[in-house]
Amino acid sequence: MFLTLVSILLATQICPQPTIHNTYSEIYEVINIYSPCCEDIVFKLHDDNYINYINRGLEKGVNVSEWNGHYKNKALTFTFVKHKSLFGPKHRTIAKIELENKTIYNAFI
């Protein structure tokens, strides 16, 4: 758990701002949403081994309990930022989340 927290912290240090040129989208079913530390929000996704997170999500107004109630077991479209991580390709920063073409979260400037 400690290593996961440290790796999330370090991975977020080098993530660029999302743009249409450095992102890609995929659809996943949400298994769980939680906050391991540092105000980050992590999404456990079906058939996915990545640590998918919203950097400082609690500070941005994400309510983990509400989001689990609304989005758990639902297929959402996630837009991820393409970037290199110090810990390899196991961390993905979430730039945008959509449900049926409705934007739930958007980090694009």
C-alpha cells in the first residue's frame, strides 16, 4: 500500500496537462472508486491492471461515496493522458470521464 501511494505521488509529478494531442479514450466498467491518499481518487476498472487516478480529485470536489453510488458497475468512457511514468506504464492519469456522452469530470484547460 505504501509503495502504491509513493508511486502515485511520483507519477503525478511528471504528468503534462491534457490536450487533444496527448490523450486517448477507452471504455471500462467501474469496479470501485477510492481515495488511497494525498487527495487522489483511484478507479479500479474491470479487466484492467492499471492504477487509474484523478490527481488531487478530492480537492476538485469529487465525492467518493456519491461517485461509487452513481458510477460503480457502469461503463464509462475514460480519457487518459499519454505520458511516461518513473514506474513504467502501470499508472494512468484520468483527464476526462463520460457516461453516455455526458461529461462527469474534465481536466482539460
